[in-house]
Amino acid sequence: MKTLFNCIIFICFSIFSYGQTQGIKIDGDMRQFTMYVPKTINKEKPVALVLNFHGSGMTALEHMFYSEMNTTADTNNFILVYPQGKDNDWNVGFGMDYDKGPKDVEFIGQLIKKIQKHYKIDPSAIFATGLSRGGFFTHRLATEMPDVFAAIAAVGAPLPIQVKERHTSKTKVALLLAHGDVDEHVKYKGKETKYLSVDETIIYWRTHNDSNSEKVTKNINPIEDETSVSITTYSGDKDVVLVKIVNGGHTWPGANDFNIGFPLGKTTHDILFNEVMWKFFMSNNKQ
């Protein structure tokens, strides 16, 4: 019993040291999020804010440990938030009612306002990233809250069709899309009635952002993990970047190969993805 008690104390302490879970009521529902604030944050100075969204079936805490972005926040001095989806999911228009389903966009809007009451958030440096269903949801945020988010980084998540169909704003939001070309869970070539292909997604956001200047870095392969990476950057009013992971699966680049019982495919370790993403965010903040 004493050993069990010590384990519980250790787990609670570890979670507390990595982030604090808080709640906010939206449309009668208590919604939760876990917030990580590096010790170096100065409340008197403007600071960037990154929201990191878990995939379907995951929790915010699981995604926090999986994506390992807290270290990136420590290194680069930004606040990091892991929102929790209702039933471990996000409303992106397939699998649930786009209009009458969970009020996820409202949740995020209120969440950001709550954080702004306690910290001096730089309004030009609010960003969103996410994996799978969480990545799909970042597209929705880019289309429905483009005045808030400067850039998004979606992992294993092209543009959902219903999000595209409802996109009316002309405001430009930078996009980074990382995707494994042999992803069996979210297909690189897209899925009819659900989401576009990776190539169609890049074309859509390039057109929207007037991003026409192309730069390609191919065959990044310093680690022998049976994968390689190519990065294509389309510069313009707002950048559009494709991180194509050759032989990569439905995984977060650089994360632990945590595939026990989950045939998600290979994880690349050829790039420091979290740092690549952060540099992309910083080069695409609102001017």
C-alpha cells in the first residue's frame, strides 16, 4: 500500500511539474486544458502562446508526454496549452455534426481569453498545432479564427472537406503540414467526403495565401531509421510548408517509437521537428 501511495504521489507531482490542468465552462459543459508555463516566463513581458491538440482517442496529458513540446517551450520561452477534447475528440465535420456538435471553437476562444487575463500574451504570436484529429481541428481554427491564429502546424492531418467548404475569410494564415507518405490511418491521397489529399491541401492554402516562391530541401536522412524527409517551402504573404516523411506513418516526427499495440507506422528522427515547427511559427507571426 505504501508503495502504491508513493507511486500516486510521484505521478501527481510529475503531472503538476509538467503542467496544471484547469477547467472552463462552455455551453453547460466543463472543458479542461493543461497549461505549461516555463519558469523563465516573465508575466510583465509579451510572450507567445502555442495550443497543442491531441488526436482522437488520446488525452491532452498523453499528447503532452508524446509530443514532448514542453522542452521546446523551455528552450524558446513560450506558453504551451494542451486542450482536452470532449470524449477525446474534436469537431471537424466528419464523425459528428459540424454545427450542433461540441462547441470546440467557442471553447478555444474562451480559453485564450482566460489565459490573456493572467499572462501578457503577444497577440501577433498565437499558434496551433495538433496530431491527426487535433491537426484537422487546427485547420478549422485557421478558417474560423484567422484574426487570432497567425499560423498552424498540422501533423498527419490534411484539410477537412467541410472546413474547406465553409471557409469564407480572406485573412491569410500560415500552414505547416507534416505527413508520412505511407500513413495508413490518415491517407496521404485523401479520403472522399472526409478530407483532401496532402497535395490538394497544399495547393488550397498556397492559393489562399498567395504563396508562390518554392524552395525544396530533399532527402534529409542523417538517422538510419528507414525514413527520410523532404521539406518544401512556398513563400508569400504567408508561408505554406510541406514536411513529407518518406516511409513515415501516422506519428509525431521525433517522438518515441511508441507503437506497442498501435500499428501506426514508422516515426522519423531525421529532423528536430518541434524546433522546425517553432522556427516556422516565429517566421510567420502577425506583422
